[in-house]
Amino acid sequence: MAESDIRLRPIGVIRTPHKEAAGTPIQPRFAEGAEGSVQVFPEYAEGLADLAGFDRVWLLYRFDRVRDVRLKVTPYLDTEPRGLFATRAPCRPNPIGLSCVRLLSVEGALLRIADVDMLDGTPLLDIKPYCPRFDCYEARRCGWLDDVDAGGGVADGRFHDKAGPTGD
Amino acid sequence: MAESDIRLRPIGVIRTPHKEAAGTPIQPRFAEGAEGSVQVFPEYAEGLADLAGFDRVWLLYRFDRVRDVRLKVTPYLDTEPRGLFATRAPCRPNPIGLSCVRLLSVEGALLRIADVDMLDGTPLLDIKPYCPRFDCYEARRCGWLDDVDAGGGVADGRFHDKAGPTGD
């Protein structure tokens, strides 16, 4: 490892109905109603106190079945190649996914969640509370996304190994 | 390294006016107007294409100067100990910070940004476009945050080494 490298360790596993990338919603917005769960490893359960009071949480997770890193991608919602960092495609130098899911309940170290857009078995890295005061900002310009259809988005296999996780 | 460990590598450095945790805004919301920059390493510059069209971006970064991991913390905005995952405190098992900053310009591999709430020199892990369609959700219940003052929040030294980064 180089000195500047960072070593992370999963703190749990995300369970979802999505077994392969093809057909998986690409954002929680397109996954409304899809239910799943988060199994937090017991050694981190103490950190879940006070979480049940939040309607939504951010999950940070590893895109663990993505094929390779690409700096130019054609996003699911577009037909033009775009700079990777202007997209949410999963083939990132540091393959961290970010999804705002609905929190249904906290039962010990098990979270019941909804609006899940990640693949079953995805390694969990972090949970943060979602708070519109900190997370909702006015943004008039959303680049190439301003020009694409607002309709539902699902993944295909373009970024993944056979059973890879979906883009976020 | 255990087999499940994940190795990340910084893709750039975040420059801000905040040299130490004490006094640094704890969220972009409390940092309005504070300007900074992101120096993306040249090997990733190609991935910045199309980013200039976005008003805001998510930065994911490493809390690189945090002292230790704690599963119960007293947040900056509260006086009660809370479960870590119900807070945005930086002393996390995987110390990844998440901030939605304003994007002022893209000049080659240099991003000018505003509303910066991280410490100068913070290692950058990822950039994602901010899009209200994907990132703004209704959340009526925000747990303990519903009961605290909505006023400005700044960090002190409680989570950091002497020159540590701020909480997010």
C-alpha cells in the first residue's frame, strides 16, 4: 500500500431484491417501494442508537462487482459519453456508492429500508442521517441531466461483471 | 489486509481557508461564501468533462486527522450523547466525509468551489454531480436534529488531532 492509501472495512451488508445489475433501479428515486435491509455487524450496533427517529438515511457502500475504472462513460440516462465525475456511474477510481434510502425500522442491528437501488450483498461502509437542512440545496443547473428524460432509470450490464451491483 | 478490506487512493486535494477544526463550519449550510478549491490529480482530469454544467457537486473525502473511532458521540449541535450513525461526526469506522459544495468553475483539473466545510489539505476520494431530483427527498422526521437550534454550527477540537479536519 502507498502511504496515502486508505483502508476501509465493511461495517455491514445490504440486502435487496436486486440480484443483478440489469433491471436494477439506478437511483432510489426510481426504486420507490423496493424494500431491503441492512445487517450491521454486531461490533458497530452501539452506533445505531437514535437513528430510528430519522425518515431517511444515506448509505455509503462499495460498488463491489464493477468491472473496471473508466473516466469517460455513457450514462444510463444519456447517449453521449460524459466525464465520469459528471455522472453517478459506478466505475469510479474509488468505487463508493451513495444512496438516500427510506428508513422503515431499526430492530437491534437490523435496519429495514425502502427505495433500495443497490445489489443484494453490497458491502456497507457508512450510514449518515439524512437531513434536508444539510442535504437539500437549490441547484438550477444540473448539466447534461437537464436535457434528459425525467422518467424511470434502470441499469443494464454495461459497467458490471455478470452479477454486479447497480450504478448509483 | 483482510480479504474484505477495501483500498482507496486519493484522487486530489481539497484546499480551504480552514486550517484547524476549531472554528470550522460543520456543514456547507453553515459555510456559505467560504471559498476553496479542489486540485484533481492529472491522471483523473479526463473524468471532469461535463462537470462545469452543474451548480453543485458532492465531495467525498477522507477525515484524515480524526483522533479515533467512537460509536457514541456528543454532536456539535447537541448536548446529549448519540449513536454515531445518527450523527455526521467525523470519528467513524470508515472516516468518509460528504459535503455538497457550490461549483464556481472548472479550470483544467482545478475546481473553484464555495461553501466549504472541510479542512485545508483534506484528501479527495470522489466527486459526484448534485442533482435535486436524486438528492432531495422529503423527510419529516430528522431525529434529534428536530430539537436543536437551526443556527450556525462550527466545530471545536473534540474529535480531532491538533490540526484535524472538521466534522461534516
